[in-house]
Amino acid sequence: MRQPSDELAELDERGLRRNLSLRSEALIDFASNDYLGLANHPRLAQAAVSAIETYGVGSRSARLISGTHAPHRELEEKLAEAKNTQASLVFSTGYATALGTLTALAQKGDTLILDKLCHASLIDGARLSGATLRVYPHNHLEKLERLLKAHPPTQNSRTIVVTESIFSMDGDRAQLLDIIELKEKYGAWLLLDEAHAFGLYGKTGTGLAEELHVRDRVDLHMGTLSKAAGVSGGYLAANRDTIDLVLNTARSFIYSTAPLPAQAAAACSALDLIRSAEGEALRKRLAHNIEHFSQLIGSHQDSAIHPVIIGDNHAALARAEELKEQGFSVPAIRYPTVPKLTARLRISLSAGHKTDDIELLGRAIATFQKESPD
């Protein structure tokens, strides 16, 4: 019988073994997705404390039984208003949102068309749905159009294009306007995952769809509250019938205990803050940090995510360890999170980063780049 120890040894050999490491406050954090620095914001903390005092520390049940509390309703109303949709639904995590949504809305006879670099949660949801799964090369719109032409929706079937707006490992954008034109041309739906855009783009920070003025042309707005919002949980925003259908059929929603009321209350506070003048100021601060770091390492990123491609798994791990010794927390990202031979350092910038710390990391990365062969 195959032994776990043998499989672990193989992972070690390939440089793919993972371990849980305790977060160290002694390290300067360039690893987290807390893009606006809200995870420690006193307004969010106070909202959570107040909710605990009112509702307790647990939600007690699944949402459809007795687990829905006032903060859940408030959050869903705020998200729907922010996304300019009729309704929204909050899940325990972004992963649960992807699995629940795709398995609820797609089934055998339907077609899901995904960008090759979509997050693992979207891929897993698509596979579990039973729908026909088709993948187009990253941002390859000619291939997307061929797939849409080959798999049109019918009276009894759906075709859904699935993409992130800001991609989690490369930090680049989907060609959203062109994708919307194509899905409308062929009568498909679009599921847009704004996980790494929510809080950061648009006049009120609700995502790339807001920045490009196309919120009303996106059928399914998906995202997470665990990144720029600084809390946890996921959401889907759409028209009322779609939300009601997902509520009734998404197994990851129906059979999960509700998110903590305190979590929902903190998320409400985060959403209010994101859409306020303070949120706008934080986005401007983040944009300044992004531009400054990009200049230091000679990149052209306009997102908070800066990948430094190393290639080899062991080399990426070694670089991450070197940075740790210099006082920085920067993760080495390897297959299957990214394609083979593209292991990288994934640097996440935040509005909370100090200029001095950004410059120190920039100099360290520049040193790596000079040492690397052309």
C-alpha cells in the first residue's frame, strides 16, 4: 500500500512540500492580502466586539435554519447596493462561494468557460458541477470567442464565462470590456471574481467592474471579504431570482454553519469604510506604494500583487528564506498554485506599508535580479 511518507518524500524532492508557519510580528509582512491594512482597524474591531456582546461568539446553525442574524442581512443589503444588484448572498469563505455558485448554476448540459489562470476554487467548482468544462489560454480572447461560438446557450442550457478581474498570482487584469462584449454577443453569462479587486478599484472601491462602469453588464459578481476588506467570508451578488436559486441549491451554503455574526458586522464596517473618504485615501496611499515599488524593481504593475519569477521551486524557497533572514515575510509560490517552472516570490503591497520598508525590500529584490542570469 502507498504510504504517506513516500508521497511526502516525493514532494520534498520536487520542492513542493508545504508547512504551516506561525505568523511572526517581527517580520515585515509582504505576504498577506490585507491590501488596505484594515485587518487591525479599530472600527472593524469595535464592530466585531459589539456584535459578540449582542449575538455571542457563534452563529449556532446554518443560515436556512436559525443561523441568520441581523448583521448577515445588513451585510447582504450593503453588498447588493455596492454592486448595484438586486440581492446578494454571503458564504463562509470565498472558496465556498465559488463551489456553491458554480455547482448551483451549472449542471450536465451546461458549459463553463474559464480563463486558464482562474483560482483553484473556481476550477474545483466547475469540475464538481457536472457541466462541460472548457478552458481558454490566459486573456486569449480569440480562443474565448471560438469556445463561445462552439457552445452557445440554448433554451434549456447555460453557458457561463468565468474569470477573475485581477488575477491572484500575476496581478494583471482581465480584458473585461472585451469579455463582456463577447459574452453578450453569444448570449452567455459572466461570473466575475473580484477577490483581488474588491476594495481597490472604482470610485467607491467595489471593484474593476465599477471602475470600468460595467457593473450592470456583469451577471454574477463574486468576491471575498478576506483580502482588502480585512475580514473573512465570500459573497455572490446578482439579480433576485439567481440569488434565490443559489440559496436553495448551493450545498456549500445550505450545509455550512453560518459565518459568525461578529464577522458579518466587521465586514459591514469594512464596506462602509471602503466606500468612504478614508477608503479613498487608503487607495491613494496604496497606489503610491505600488508605483514606488514598481520603480524600485523595474516592473510595470498597477496592482498590489508583484510576482518575481524565479522558475525553480528550490531556488524560490531559498530566495524566500533569504528575505526572511533580512526581516521580510514573502512567500514562495509553487505548482500547482502557479504553472510548472514559474515558481515565484509573490509580493503583496498594502496601504499600511512604510516607505522605508518598501525601499529595503526593493533593494533586496533588485539584488536578486542582478544575480539572476539573463
